[in-house]
Amino acid sequence: MSQARALYRVQEFELAVIERTKRIKEIKTLLEDNDIVQEAQQDFDLTQASLEDASKAFKDIELQIEAVVTKQKATESRLYSGNVKNPKELQDMQNEVESLNRRRETLDDKLLEAMVARDDAQATFDEAQATLQEITTDWEAEHQDLLDEKQTLTVEAEKLMQDRKAAVKVVEPSAMKIYNSLRTSKANRPVAQVEGKTCTACGIEQNNTIIGVLNQGNSLVYCQNCGRILVR
Ligand SMILES: [Zn+2]
């Protein structure tokens, strides 16, 4: 195998590792981002608080009605017991029963309004709960897929690193030194394939001298334009 070909194999393994490392980094960012779940949780918390308020308001009115009914019954019981003879006192009691009746009617209206408000709050809460559950389930499923993908990529990257190590062994130290010196400036692609007479990295046709040296395959030859190590 020519040194250029050996370097090209090293480059292929390195690019495959870089690709996987990049995706692993992306996945780590995705796993940290659960804003959508947090937003749904906040919505749920708000609707839950509203529902509690509405339920409490309804319950309060129920208790007020209960108190009015109790008082009304007690007054009526005294009124019709026959024990009270004083006309003034009887009239007062009669007035009180009527006043309690009016109070109860008002409370009944309020109770109806409170019931509608509570039912609305319940419906909003149910919706927020369903949304939260759906988003959480989706996120966890996606989370699991991403974890699985990350695991697979990590194993692949380790294997590719081993392959690279083996590929480096057949490269002469001097050639490796040149390759390493070009790696940064050539964006991790110091080696370029030639198709016909053209460098596939920059698209420039090479002169016959370069092509002649390349075809002999004995020494490293560089693209006359981009300076990359050329390989067939
Ligand atoms: Zn080139």
C-alpha cells in the first residue's frame, strides 16, 4: 500500500470518529433541553391551582347555604311550635324566615355560577393534564431513542479509534508528521482523491508531472492548488 493510500485510510477513520463525536455532542444538548416538558408542567400547575380555588369557592357557598338552612329550620320550628305567643316576636321570626329565604335564593344563584366556574376549571385542568402526560411520554420516548443512539455511536467511535490506531501503524513517521501538520489547515482532510487528473477536494486539474509521480506511487505528491496529499 502506498503511503498516500495508508494516510487516506487513517483520514477515513478519523472523519468517521469526528462525525460520531459531533452527533454525540448534539444528543447531549438535546437531552439537556426539556423546556417543553417544563412549560407543560407549569401550565398544569396553574390550572390545578385554579381548579382548587374554584372548588373551594363552590364549597364555601355550599357551607353558607347549609348554615342558612339550619338557621331557617330552627326559626321555623320555633315559629310553628306554639310556644311563642308574643305577636311582635312572632312577626320578627316571620321576617327572619323571609329574609333567610331571600338570602338562600341569592346563594343558590351564586352556587350555580360557582358550579359552572368549577366545571370550566375542571375541563381546563383535564386538558392540561392530558397535554402534560402526552408531552412527557413523547419526551421520554425520544429521550430513550437518543440515549440508545448515543450508546451505539460511542461503541462505534471506540471501534473506529482502534481501526485508526491499526491504520496508523502502516504509515511511516515522516508521512504521519506531514499529514498531522496539514490536518488543521485542511479541515481534517489533508488527503484528497484524484479522479482522472482532477483533485476532488478543490476541483483543479493537475499537471502531467504531478500525475506521473502519483501513478508511480513511491512518494507523496501534493495538489498544485490546495496542497493536499493526492491519492488514486
Ligand atoms: Zn486540490
